[in-house]
Amino acid sequence: MKMKKTILEVVNLKKYYHQGRGPFSLGRGRQRTIPAVDDVSFYLKENETLGLVGESGSGKTTVGKTILRLIPATSGEIFFDGKEILSLSAGEFHPLRKDMQMVFQDLDAGLNPKMRVQAILKEAVRVHHQMSSPEVDDRIRTLLEQVNLKESKLGNFPHELSGGEKRRVGIARALAVGARFLVADEPTSGLDVSIQAQVVNLLKDLQDRLGLSYLFISHDLRMVELVSHKVAVMYLGRIVELGLAGHIAHAPRHPYTRSLWSSLVTKESREVSAPTSPGSSGDWGVFDFERSFSGCRFAPRCPVYQEQARPDICTDPVSEPQLYDVGRAHKVACHFPLS
């Protein structure tokens, strides 16, 4: 069997935002640093999917945009097809742009509302390819077939499409330039369950037929499990667990991953029973970045930290847990991993 080669490798990626004086820093006298992505490393092989899961604000989308150089990295290295791309100039990176594309979460913002679907796809095809008009039309027909979109939709504006149809146009636009690697940012959010299944099946079918590689970003661990070969779990800018999809979903070693799964089960239970009050299990709210933290970032919310009588190692700034191998290609960043 031919060994799959690594198409993407991310090494010690960091993206920090700095907030100066203002309503949130009044009187502090210095900048506040927000580590949106903090020392993230992983790799992805050809024809594979890595799921990136975590709550809103965990840094998932920032990772995807930084990989595609839609936003600049603070530091780190990103290798695509063996070539380090963060050090490339804009001109040097431009030829690679066609190989790396993003399917945006907000397609209302991502698709030009003043352009019909046909014009959107034509523009995408012509950005990186010199083709005659008949060749462009043939390419568009192929794209429509690949994403199962009716040719009659070519005359529609984005606002005239359903959520599922917009997703298909977004995927077709990414494929139009010849992309081999896609960052799919919450591609099933806001869709009915049946439409979610169609989008997931479409992505898997395209991967099988075209040999695509995906970074699949979502807050839904169940959806990520369905799509992904491997899963990385992010919390406050760091990867806290990394492993095969089935192991992450059903045999998590990090307390945060278990809490994510529990909150999903709780949410599904609420949907078929009487609603519970806010603040119950799985309803964590938004993390307060104003609160200082050191050591393990999950410690303030971690049940294991409480069960272990709040050990100092979990909050010691010099002992922030690092990813280490616990067997079966499974890595966890926790001083007290689950058995």
C-alpha cells in the first residue's frame, strides 16, 4: 500500500492579539495579550480529515485563517506540501492559494450578494486558470455535478438560495480553483439535521473522488466524529487532546473533552424533554478573558481539579500541561488524565 504523504504540518503556531488602553484596560497602564492560538502543532496527510473541535472562542477559526494566511501569524511554521509558507512573500505564496481554500461559516458574507451564482463560479475559475469561455462553462457544469446543485440555480443570487444550496456554492467555489486542501469552518451550522447530513455526505464523497484533505472546524463533537479521521480538541488557544476520532469521542482522556461530550448529550436530552434552567450541566457560558490564569487553563472549570483537592501543579505557571502520548496515537495535555 502506498504511504500517504503529509500535505500540511503546523509547528508551534501562535496568534496573539494585543489590546491597549480602552474600556477593557482602563487604568492598567499596559497592553493585555489575548492568546487566540498558543503554540499549536499538528499534521494532516493527503485524503484525510482532521477535525478541530472546541467552544466558541477556543481559537479554531483563527487556526484555519492563519494557515491560509488570511490573517498573519505571530510566530510558528506552516508547511504545505513540504514548503514553509509563512516566510513566503505575497507573490511567492500566490501560486499556492489555488491549492488551499476555505469554506466560510457565514456564506451570506462570503458570497457576493450582487453576483449570480454563475458569475461567482466564473470569477473563481478564472482567478487561477486561463480558459476560454466554453472551457469555463464546461468547468462550471462539472462543478455543479460534483456538488449536486441544479443548473437552474446558476441564475440565482445568494439570497435566493437555501442554506444547503449556499453551502454547495461555497464548496463549488473552493473547488473551482483546483483546491486540494479545504478549511471547512462550521460547514453544517445553521442547517436542519437532514441538510447537515447531506453536506457531510457531500464532503466525504468529494474526498473519496478527488483525494481532498480537510481541516473540519466545529463545536459539535458528534459531527466531527462522523467526518474526521483524527480529532484535535482546543481550549483557550491550545490543543488539549489529539487522537483518532473514535477514541476522542468515546474514550476521551482530557476532562474538557469529556465535558464537551456530556454537554452535547445534555443538549440533546433537553431537545426531547422539558428545558432546564440556565447554569445546569453543559451550560458554561463564555470564558472571561479578563480573569488571569496560569498553569492548566481548564483548571477553574475542571471537575477533576476539584476532586483532586485543587493541587498546586494544576495552577503552577511553570507546569502548564503539555501534550504527551498515552498510547494508540492518542495525546493529552493533562496532569490527571482520565483512565
